[in-house]
Amino acid sequence: MAETVRLLYFAWVRERIGVAHEVVPLDQPLLLHELVARLCKRSAGHEAALAEQGRLRAAINEAFVGWDAKVAPGDEVAIFPPVTGG
Amino acid sequence: MFEARISTEPFDIGNEHARLARLGPHVGAIVTFTGQVRDGVLELETWPGAAERRMAALLAEARARWPIAGATIVHRHGRLEAGEPIVLVAVAAAHRAEAFEAAAFLMDWLKTAAPFWKKEADGTWVDAQERDIEAARAWDRR
């Protein structure tokens, strides 16, 4: 199993962070809100995008989840604003 | 025939309708809904792959709830001008009641559960509407 997690960002989360996806090290499972707290420290853009979890939604391996979901090495985590299609 | 797809190109409503109309003599009703860009220009972002899989899951849920013969969802992404079609939901069934209900269900859930994000011409991202979220949830209480 890869010792990393792949992150996908969409809409204004992507714009603030400055990239659409990135791979970060992860050697132990942790909770999604713990991962987000770590990501916030990566740059001012990450902090600006991810500080308010109430304005964000997330998916792990394409399944929509809450912030207490467990993230494991090898997972794909997407973080985005509430969807506005249709 | 149950089909969900995303496209940067306009869709042909007549063609999509005709494909459902050809499903067989048991089809007595076809409901089509199209959403189009209101007012200004929109940029629609999506999550390719996940979007089609999520829309296919909504089609499966509609089939489980209503006896429908076929359904098509087409959702566009990219830059769209005012008046351009954004989304098509079309449902074929034996009778109109299930076709209308399944089409409304698909649209309500599409708005709150499929990964699409709208950005206005001035760079403002459109906020999710509480009434849309409530409309989708209401189906769970039926």
C-alpha cells in the first residue's frame, strides 16, 4: 500500500490552494479532520481554502463522507464546496 | 436504456427523446426536463469519472423506486452562454405519473449530490441553495 494519500480539490478550494491535485505522505490511518488540519499548514492558500470545514464537503474514494471518516494510506480524498450543478 | 454522461457540447433533445421513444410499445410516457443558463455566462466545473458514476447511481435509485423503462441524464461542463442548455433529464415509463416523479427526483438529487460547480462570469462561485438541499431530502421522507 502506498504511503501517501492523493488529494483532489475543486472550485474555489482548487483556486485558493493553487493546484487541482497533489500527493502528500501518510504512513498511518487518521481521521479526515486531522488530515485537513495538517493540510492547512502546507501553505497560506491551503489555510485560506480549508480553514472553515463548515463550508466544505469531502469524499474518500468517491464516497461522500463526514469529517470523522478514516483516511488510510492509498486513499483518494476530494475536498470541495457544496455542489451547485443542475 | 439507462444512461448518464457529461459533455462540453450541446445535446440534441430531439435525439435523446427519440432514443427513449424507441424503447418499445410498453412506453406510454416520456418526460424531458432541460435546465439552461439564466442571465449571464457560466463556467461549470466537474469531477470527470465520479460525476458519471454518481449520476448512474441516481438512475439506479430511480429504477428501484419507480417502474420506469429508461432514463437519460446529460450534464454539460465548461463555458456556457446565457440560454444554452446545461442539463437534460429524460424519463420513459408506461404512464406519466412515474415518469414525472422519477424526473423530478433525478433533478432534485442531481443538484445536491452530483459533483458540479457553477462559476459566474465575474469569478464568483455560486452558493448552494438550502431550498435545493431540502427538495432532495424531501424524497427520503416519501
